[in-house]
Amino acid sequence: MSSFGAFRHRAYRLYFSGFLISLIGVWMQRVAQSWLVLELTDSAFWVGAVSAVAAAPMLLFTLYAGALADQLPKRPLVVTTQSIAAVAALLLAAVTLSASVALWHVVAAAIVMGTANAFGLPARQAFVTQMVGREDLTSAIALNSSAFNASRMIGPAIAGTVVATVGVGVCFLANGVSYLAIIVALLAIRVSELRDEARTTKTARQAIGEGLRYVLHTPHARLLVTNIAVFSIFTLPMLVLMPVVARDVLDGGAPEYGWLMSVVGAGAIVGALLLAAVGHRVHRGRLLGIATGGVGVAALVFALQTSLGPAMAVLGIFGFMMIIMTALTNTLLQTLAPDELRGRVISFYAFAFLGLSPVGALQVGIVAERFGPMIAIAIGGVAMAMSAGRTMLAPALRTTG
């Protein structure tokens, strides 16, 4: 198995290029959306609340979406959901550029795009296996993570400048247009380049129940999903508070906010590329425990920062550890799951990682409003450090290479 082996597959090369371009637009939208909400409301609570609303469809629909991904052809499902998200972004751009945007417009667009993502994510994740097979899956997931975090680095940096110069509406427009890249890439993939799909004939309720029993009764799956849930509820929401931290703690503005988000992506892309290159040579269970502990420590150290330079350095380490933890979790779940259950197993991962983020966004907004953003971030660091201890000691992962 070679480093970056997923790039041997033409289908994956097309997918990766379109995915990267689209994600740059998505991150521009996320940064612009949070900044716009802060301008409209001047409230840390509302910044967290809108992020919660955007993620709520993942909580509500992702398990059903996983069953759907195991029942239907995956590529058409992904194309459809990406198209719906593109339309929502363009409509939000129109009302923003016309200077008539209100908070409810942002909320409505967030709900539509969140719903499209909830139905598209399990299919998109499972579709990767169709392109590269099990043998290159670790490489593909790590490279997907590198694309996600390259965009996390590039998109916020562009968005910070764009917001400061021409306004948030241009970011929404750029995101709407960027979806064309992944849609065109998916349509350009030939059927002959894809592996056969394993589909279930069970009803949605039966399929979800089967996936739930697998996750609950399989020790490694149960531990992996629980660990990522702790991260989603307590630690990941620190990124929701970055516009508040940039303005109120570090005395900055939109450009500084963009830099903070970008440096998370810079650290993450280094971690993702390292994992793509050497992930097949290391003990993945042990590395997951180390990365989980690193995430918790980085969050705690960040909570002590009061100046921009050190804060950016710590966020870079946070991003590095975060992507190793999340990519390894995804890889272990997919490679160990039966083919016919993969979409549903990934939907439980998505439910824990993204579906529970509304809970995290709300709790971090409430705590930050009352006690300040750095206290909220410190609580997340403690929770992740405790979960790391449990992960490192778990027999199910110590024996999983």
C-alpha cells in the first residue's frame, strides 16, 4: 500500500478536486454567517444558537439518512443534496447583497443547508469506498480531511478579508457558485470506475435498528462513537466562539477571526497529510488515544491565552490533534464495519460528531454568555482530557491496529 494511495483512482481524483473547491466556499459561508449574526444581534448566545440551528437537521435526520444511503444509489443522492445547498446559499446571497437581510433569513438558509448536509453526508462518506476500495480507504479519508482543513485554512482567510472589504454577501455568493465544482466532478465519474454497492432491502426502521445494535454491541464502535460525542458536545464548540474571542478577548475584528479559523485548518491539514502518508504503518488505536488527549490539552492551554500570536499557535496544535482524532475514528469505523452496514455506521458517527453539535453550540453559548468564552472553552478541554484517559485504557482499541 503506497502513501496517498487513493490518488491512484481517477474517480477519487475528480471527487477530491471538486470537494476541495466546494469546501472553500462552505468555510467562507460559515465565517461570514457567524460574523453577520454577531453584527445583527451583538450576542454570543445568538452566534451559538444559529450554529445550533444549522446543525439541528444532522441530529434529526442523519440516522434515517444513513439507512437511505444503504438503500439508494449514493452518487445521485449526493448530487441532489449538493444542488439544494447551492440554491440556499445563492438565495441568502441575494437578500444580503440587496441589504434586506434579517436574522430569520440566515436561520432559514442554515436549516435548508443543514438538512441537505444531513442527508448527503452518510452517502458521501460511504461513496468514498466505492471509489477507492478498502485497501486505500485510510488514505482517502485522511486526504478528505486534508481537503476539509485546507479549505478551513483558505476559506476563512479569504472570508475575513472579503467581509472587511466588500461584505458578507459576496461570501455567500462564492459558496453557492463553488458547489458547481463537486456536482460537475461527481457527474464526470464513470460507472465503470466504481465498485459495486452493497444495499439493504430492509425498511428504514429495521435498517436503523440494525445499525444501532451493531454500534451498541460492538465494543470498538461503541467507544469510538462515545468519544466523538464528547468532543462534539464539549470541545468542538470552542470554534463557534472564535468571533467572540477575536473581538472581546483578543481585541481584533473580522480579519483576526479569519486568521484564528485559518490556523486551525493549517494545523489540521498537516495532521491529515501526515496521517495519509503514514497512517497504514502506525497502531491506529493507540494513536487515537494520544490525539484525543492532545485535543483536550490544547483546548485548556488556549483558554489561558490573551494575545493573538500565542492563541494562533495553540489553535494550530488543536487543529493538528483534532484531525488525527476524527480521521482515525472515521477510518476505524468504516474499515471494521460490514459492507452492508457502512452507511448506517457512518450515520451514527455523523450523528455523534455533527448531529450533537447543536447541543454543544447551545451549551457553549449559554456558558460563554454567563461566565465568558474562555471558561466555556476550558470546560471543553477538561471533558476531552477525561475522555482521552478512557480511550487510552480501552482494550477494544489497544488491540485494534
